[in-house]
Amino acid sequence: MTTRRALVRGAFTILTALGFVRGTRAAPSGRFDFALDDAEWRRRLTAAQYDVLRREGTERAFTSPLLHEKRRGLFACAGCGRDLFSSDTKFDSGTGWPSFWASLDKAVGTEKARSFGMVRSAAHCARCGGHLGHVFDDGPKPTGLRYCMNGVALAFKPATP
């Protein structure tokens, strides 16, 4: 039986893959410890990173090398380097984006986002305000959350042996 959630997720994936999903505003409102002007963000980030982190874009599903990253380590913000997620909380959600069931303490902030007739929780780096992805309540135990992140917004730091 097809659920509404599966239909919406499928439609969003198709629209993203076709390039129709693009953000229209900069990072969330508020002050952040790490702040740069727009010109410096453009110099610091690749075009894809800038689109996601600063304009709330979405990378195409199943394109991130971090989707299949299995090593132990930390996933940090590609904008400012703040550690955001541990590999211990990463799981395969089947959505095409790196997913985690928990963030590191006080590393990720959320705010309501309205698009495509849905209200979602947009996730951003608590240090620089960079857009990371969205948080859903259909994840695994123990939190029941799914932090569905754009891989281009993350940098992987392997654990040292």
C-alpha cells in the first residue's frame, strides 16, 4: 500500500533530481558565532556547497559520496568545520541522502520550513547557520528522528586509530 509520505518523498526526490528544488533565501535568521559576508562565503565554498549551505538548495539524491561512507569518524559542517554528527548515529534511510538519528550536542539547530505544501524542520549548523537538510520524525530508535542531510554540506573526518 502506498502511503502519502512515500508519495511526497518520491515527488520531492524527482523534483530535486530534475533541479526544480532550490532555496530562495540565505541561512536562518539570528546571530551565529561564525559569520562571513556573502562574497567570502562564495570564495570559501564550491558552487554546490554555496547553493545548499547559503541558499537552502538541495543536492540531487544518491549523488553524495558520503551516502556510502562507513568509516568511523565525525561529519562536520563544510562551511565552518563544526563537528555535527558521529558515524555511530549514521544509518541507511533509503532516501538518497546521508541520514543520522541524532546530532552532536548543540551542534544542529532547527526551524520551521514551509515548501511544497509541507511544514518541515529545516536543519542548520549552530555555529554558522549553514543549511544542512531537514529533520523528520520517521527515523529509527532510540530517537525516532531522521536527520536527512545534504552530503555536500558535510565534510567527513575519519577517526584516528
